[in-house]
Amino acid sequence: MIRTIEEFVVVRKQLSLVEDALAALRCEVLPKHRRNFEILAEGYIEQIGRLREETDAYLGIVISKVTPTGNEPHQADNQSELGQDSITVQA
């Protein structure tokens, strides 16, 4: 849990390093071996998620899923569901 601005800065640096490592892995491994990339990337992706959760908590950002009303236009299965998250900031 981040308690100070100094800890926040450290976690942001860690996040940047992990994202850079994932980007390098993507450039070097993905074009040659997609399955290897997926396996190797899993740990980086999980770490990025944990670090983002920590920074969001420190900043007071709460992300929650919006419950569909049934009035939304139909989307193909391969498209992301934009607008399905609600983001708020808690002070």
C-alpha cells in the first residue's frame, strides 16, 4: 500500500520499468513466437495490474463495471465494450 508521495514515485518508476520490459518482449518475441510471448508476458501483465491497482488506490480512483441496461447497440464478439467501465475519484 502506498502511503506517501515518495512511495508513489517509486511505484510509478517500477510500473514504467515493467511496462518497458513488456514492450521489449513484445518487439523481440511476439513476431517470432506468439505462444512464447503469451506465456512470458503473463507475469509482466499481472505485475502491471497490481502496480496500477496500488497507484489507483493512492490516487483515490475507483473503477467499476457498469451494468448494461439492454438498450445498448449490439456489438460483434471481437470488439471491446467501450464505455462499460465507470471511473470515479474519491477524495
